[in-house]
Amino acid sequence: MQLLAKLLKALNSDDSPWQLAFGVMLGMIMGLTPFWGLHSLLILFIVLFLRVNLSTFLLAYALFSGLTLLLNPFMSGMGESLLVSTDLNAMWTGLYNSTFGQLTQFYHTLTLGSLLFSLMLAPFILVISKILVVQYRVRFMQWVNKLKLVQFLKGSRIYQIYQTLGE
């Protein structure tokens, strides 16, 4: 519940829609792929050192982690088809013989398939998330702020105290 409140606060904040959209996209990649891997470390590094909204990242991570259970057979099959392809055999052999290749864990069908699937989906999720954030701010946020109850609550002393505590 607290995470949802942070998401709503982020949607209503002055954060750029791109910051929120990148949080959703990186959370999607992290949620669809196995947690223990070099790619996860890279994503966490990006999230922590760039201006990515952490609330949207965590919410997307939780949402897409649940969706992973449904998509695992498809993503594993995608990884398996790449790993058994005779055209890519020399590339996989060279990759497995290097230390970096072993760290990537691309020899696991699920790791390879889920990373490939999430990277193919990433640009679409990024653009759709940005559009949804902008549409929320244009349409829904104005509608909520026009409600008499919201105007009354925002004018109250309790709301002002809440705002100072939130900053």
C-alpha cells in the first residue's frame, strides 16, 4: 500500500515523464529476467546512479515478476531455440570459453530468452509508459484536483503538515 502511495506521489510530482517511464521499463526488464545475473547488476547500477524513479521501478518489478510465471515457458523456448541453433554454435562456444560469457549465464535457456524478450519489449514499454504518465497528468490529475473534497483537504492544516513531512 505504501508503494502505491509513493507511485501516486511520483505521478503527481514534478518528475519528468521520462524518469517515470524509464523506471517502468527497467523494472520490467528486471522483473522478467532471473534476479541473479550480470544483467541484473547492470540494471541496478543504472537505477541507482541515474535519475530513475525508484517507486515506479519497484512497482513495475513486482508486477512483471508476477507476469513472469505465465511467460516463462515462452521465454525459455525462445532461449532454447537460440542455444540449439547450428548457425550460432560457434558464437556460443566462443562466449562460453570466456570468463565474461560465463558471468552472463546465457547458457541458461530462461536467462537468454527472458533477457532477449524483455529487451525487445523495452522500447514499447518505455514509450507506452511515457504516454500513460502524460495522459494521467493531463486528464486524471486535473479531474481529481477539481473535486470539492480534494480542494477542501488541500486547504486544511493536516494536508499542509503532510506535505512538509513528505518533502
